[in-house]
Amino acid sequence: MPNNYRLSKVSSLLKKEITLILQNDLENDLVKDHFVNISKIDLSGDLQHCKIYITSTAKETVRKEIVANLNTAKSSIRHNLGKRIEMRRVPEIIFKDDIVLDKGLSVLKLLDELKNKNQDKHNEDNDADS
């Protein structure tokens, strides 16, 4: 059974170092022009595979392009990561678009719309009673 403490420490270190690589070492204008953030890292128990979930302020189509560019550059990112941290084997990485934030925002928007409709109906009922 993998050590959860070790997994969390390695995940935290990977997140920190990959963030620095994206900000400083990566020569990609699309990533530099849009605010790109690592929202979550899923690291396998054997530390061999790593899924990196990316969020951005960009539109969905641009985000997909950013993720595609990052997946294209993942070998150089992994190489830079190997220079920065001491691990026997740097995990294979894959970048994914994190859509949880978008789903959460759409749910909040729907709740606001329902709240406004309910307030409008309540106001209409009070006006009718007057």
C-alpha cells in the first residue's frame, strides 16, 4: 500500500516545480499570455504516472489548445523537472483540462437565476396583494 504522506509530499513538490517551469522555462506564448494554474495533480501510488489538471482564465477552445501544447512539450517539461528534483525516475506526465471550475460556475449561475426568479415572483405576489 502506498504511503499517503509520501504521495502528498511528492505531489506538492511536483506542483511547485512544474508551476515554476511553466512560468519561467517554457517558451510557449499561449501559456505565457493566459493565466495558467495547476489545480490538481493525480499521482499514481508507484510514482510512475502523473495527471496534471490545468485551469485557465481563457475560453474553452484556447484552454484545449493550451493543454495540447503542454502535452506536446511534456518531454521537455519532464526533462527540466528531472534537473530540478532528485527522484529515481521522474513520472510520466500528462496534462488535462480541469472542467470542475466551469461546472461549478455554471451551477452557481443557475442558482442565481433561480434565486432571481423566485424574488421576482415574490415581488409580483406582494404587488398583487397591495
